[in-house]
Amino acid sequence: MVQRRLLTVASTAKIILAVSGIFVAGAVTGGFVSLRVADHLARQKRSVERMGSTEIGARLAEQLRLTPEQKDKIRPIINQTSEELRKVRRETFSQMAALVEKMDADLSKELTDEQRVLLKEVRAKEEERRKQWMAERAKRNEGRPPDGPGSEGPRPPGPPPTP
């Protein structure tokens, strides 16, 4: 009877450790993937927005040997594409946030009360880090014109990876 109870406790502990390990691995992986996706989208955005700027627009115009009339015609195309990419990025971030919320809800079903509290703490730290990064980014860009036509160049890189 005692041995059976010890085996049950040991089995339960193993299951909890396995689920916790899976959760931690998923959270870490999800964090890195999210950062990679955000970095990729930011690079795409900067690339498209710079096409409308004088520096990149001039280089592209030179490479394609565009006439002044062609330059005037492609500027709205580049600006429109830039706006569409911003929209896609906003939608993608919203979808990513919804997926993380769903993952947290699904994970919570498998976690103990103590682990649920830890999960909330992890998410709160991530949110605080994101807010801090946004504040630092806004501070760096104070008084600086936005990317795009007439800008002074691309914005600084995205947030640093989570340690």
C-alpha cells in the first residue's frame, strides 16, 4: 500500500516535471520565435519604407535607370506597399498575441495553482520588458522624423533578445 502510494506520488511528480519542462521549453522557444518574427517584420518594414526615402529611392532609381517621370509614378506604389506592410505587421502581432493567450489558457489547464501564478508573473515580466523597450525606443526617436520619404534613415533595431 505504501509502495503503491509512493509510486503514485513519484509518477505525479514526474508528470508535473515533464509538463513544466515542456511549458518552459515552449515559452522559451515561443519567445525566441516571436523575437525573430518581430525582427524580420521590422527589417521588411524598414526595407520597404527606405525605398521611398531619398537615399534608397535614389539608389533604386539609379540601378533601374528610372526617368524622373518613372520616379514620380513609383513613389505612390512604394508608399502604398509600405502602408500595407504596416497593416500586415499590426495584424500579425495581434494574431501572435491571441495565440499566446490561447496557449496560456491551454497550459493553465495542466498547471497547478502555483504554476499558474508563476505563469502570470512570467507574462507580467515580459509585458514590463516590452513597455520598457517601447519607452526607450520612443526616447531614442524623439524629434526624429518617421521612416519614409524625407526621413533620415531607418529606425534602430528591435528589442534585445530575452536572456
